Amino acid sequence: MASASIHGAGTKAPGASSPAGLLTASPLLTALGLLATVVLLRALGTVDSDVAWQLWIGRQLDHGARLYKDIIETNPPLWFWMAVPVDRLSDITHIRSDHLLIVLIGFAAALSIAATDRLTGDIGKRRRTFFLAYGALVLVGMPWLEFGQREHIALIGALPYSALVARRRGGRPVSPVLAAAIGVGAALGFALKHYFLLVPACLELWLVAGTGRKWRPFRAETLAIIGVGLIYALALSTLGHDYLANVVPLLFLAYGATGAKHFQDLLQPAVISSFLSVAILLSNWRLLRREEASTAVSLIIAASAFSLAYFVQAKGWSYHALPMLGCSAIALAAALGAGLSMQRFAILAAPALLLLPFSIGAGQALRQSEADRDAARAVEGMQAGDAVGFISPDPSFGWHVIPQKGLRFSLRYNGFWMMQAIVTNELRGGSDPRLTKLGERVVQETVRDFECTPPRRIIVRRPSPSQAKAGDFDILAFFLRDREFAALLSHYRPVARTSVQVFDLDVPLPRASGCPAWSPV
């Protein structure tokens, strides 16, 4: 098959006085300029439900809450500890925490691009401008809806770390300070989920295969990763021991019921796009064996490791595919930026594959569920500081409005994700009594939380009457089987019913005795 190159042979770089020359005079400044523009535009919006929950927890921790006791969360504590300084800085600067987080994540992405620039400085300016600019857009433009997610942070750290390993494999010198800094940043991203450790492990195996006896396990970046890991392990065993004691048993009992029901549910557009980009690159494997393509290869390996993490988790949630899509797309840009004469079909397919991540991200950002629209309408009229309670099997329900309105949240759970396992167990005749007791406990804890922090408004996601007759699960009906909950809800009057039902406080609900000293802020 005929070959082609994205750069014509013998093409001279334009002069610095031309528009193109101005853009390529400083590849890093061009990339950072694009990045800053996108981040500032993104900061005009808010974050998704998971990140809003993270910020809310950070605020509660900053005001005395005990994670995994006062607040029940399924994830390890690092992500929430990261939110505490964001909340403190928000109080100091009087900038809304979600806006501030977007700017801080953008700053981390800028550091990632700057480090990658230092590691790829031997590439020509024109090609490096293309690679860095595209990488910057992927880091901050592609995850529009999922800005600040753990997968987003891991992607930001994985880009320079992959470039660093590629440079090590080629035997090229690296500043120990730069390597250590990259190691710390990558470690903080990889530590957010244990699945992410597959990425440095796979990259290290590739480095061993390429360097043989010259391989050295203890380098500035690996020592940094080990150091961060040891500090986190110590913090988890001391400050985070409630996670191991209270949450891990709950995860083993009920969390497996969440996520994708069938394998085909995992094959979302981001996954298919990632696979196509990797397949295109692997079809040019002989070219990828060249030294100038080492960064592209390292990113292919990172994308493959993130893909493995995605399928091991097997949830099918869109943000889980974010780092595999990002790494595979940047790998394709790196291969094209290296000036390789790839097969013609690869050159023809490349523009579409480079644009797909942004198309997928835009589609996700523009697609808003009926429940999200109804939740936004349901909080109309509420003021900053008002308490609200959400009752929904979906933990993402309604959370995007919390930072927007500055509301307090009354419950220890962000959503009742365990209901799927509890209801499935009921349909099986209550074969697991532990799940039956969990269902009773969750309702009792909800009553207690509402008594301690009476919400002005309770918003319940429930099926329409026709859907309820068809057998769709109605979480409110489940909760109303408890007499104490029914008595509590009698203090509220129903005011609206769409895909959600809204209850406004009608008769004052006295605050219970023996409540914890901490209350939601």
C-alpha cells in the first residue's frame, strides 16, 4: 500500500514574521494559550455531579465532619482530601469552589503540557506545536462534562509520565528534578484508584523490555511514586481507617450490583474510538519502532493499560473511558507529529479520529437527562444555605445544583446506589438477610439525618404513575414502608410531580436529640 506523510518533503518552516511562524515560534506558549482560553471558558460553567459531591465533602471535612462516619462514600479518601484545600482557598478568595477547582485543574494540565514540552524538545517546532496544542486541547477540552473527575486527573499525570518513560527507553538524559516532579504528579493521579497502577506497571515492563540489563528500578520518578504511595498508605491506615472498617464491607455486599448489565454496554463510543486509534497505529508498527515514535508507543501502552482498568471495573460509565480515549488520541497526534510516513488509509482516517474525542465530549455535555432538568427546576426558589435532601437510587441525581445554589445537603449518602442490590435480593425472596438489614438500616439512617438537619425541601426521583404500574422501582414506596419515615414525611406537603416529586416543609420538624456536633454546611 502506498505511503504518505503529513509534511511534504523539503518543506521549510515559515518565517517568524508570518502568522504561521508566530504560532510555531514557541510551541509551548501556543499550547498554553489554547489551554488557558478553554479553561477560562470552562470556568464559566460548573462541574458534574461526582465532582460536586467531592467538593461538598471537602467542605464538610473542613468543618469537622468525619469521612466514612458522618458521610458514607464508596471511594478511598485521597480525592476528598484534595478538595479540602480547594474549599479553604475558596473561602479566602470568595471564588465559588467549582469555578476555583476548574482553574486549578487547568493549572495542573498546564504543568503537564510544560513537562511534556521539556521531554520532547528534540522534535521540530512545527511538529511539536501540533503535538502540544492537540494534547492541551485533549486535556482540558475533551472532558468538558467530566472536568475534575479522577480519570481526568490521572490522564493529566499520565501524559508527561509516558513521555518520560519513552525518553528513558531511548537512553536520553532527563533532569532528576523534572523526573521527580513528574513522578509526584503522576503518583497523585494513579493513587486515586488502584486500577490506575496498571499504567505505570505496563510502562515499566515496556522499559525493561527495551533497556534489558541497563534497566534501573530506582530512578527519580519511581522513587517519587514509591514515596507518595508510602505516605498515602500510612495516611489510609491512620486517618482513613474508617474506610477499611465501614465502607469496604459495604462494597463487597452491595456495590457489585451497580454498573453495566451486559458486555455490550461497555462498548460506548469513547471505547470504540480509542480502539480504532490504537488499531490504526499498530497497523504501522514498523514505523513505530523508530526512536522518534517512542512517545506515541508509550501513550499506546498507557491507553491499553487504562483500557484494561476500564474493563476490569466493568461499570460502563462514560468518565471511566476518559483516559484511554485521551491517551490513544494523543498517541495518534504524537505519531503524526513525529513526521512518520504512515499508510495512506491511516492518514485519511486520522483527522476523523483526532476530532472524535471532542465530538464525543460535546455530545455528553449537551445531553441532559429529563431528571437533571427537573431537579434544577425543583430547587428554584431555594436560597444559599437552605437544606435539601435527594432520594434517588442514582447517586449522581441532582448534585450539579448544589454548588450552583450553595445549598446544604442533609444526608450522609449522596444517593442510594445500594438499592439495586437490595431490591434484587427482595425479588429473590430475601435470600441474603444482610441485604434486607441493609435496606432497613439505610431508611433508618435517612430518618435520623433528616431529623438532625431538617431539609426545607425533599426531592425524590421516582417513576411516573404509569411507569409505577408497569413495575418500575419506586424508591419512595420502599421508604414509606417504614413508619418512622412516613411520619417524618407527613411534615411535608407535595408540591410538584414530574420525573421527580417535590415535598416542601409544611409543619416544622423538631431537631432530634443526640445529633452529632457536626452538621452540614
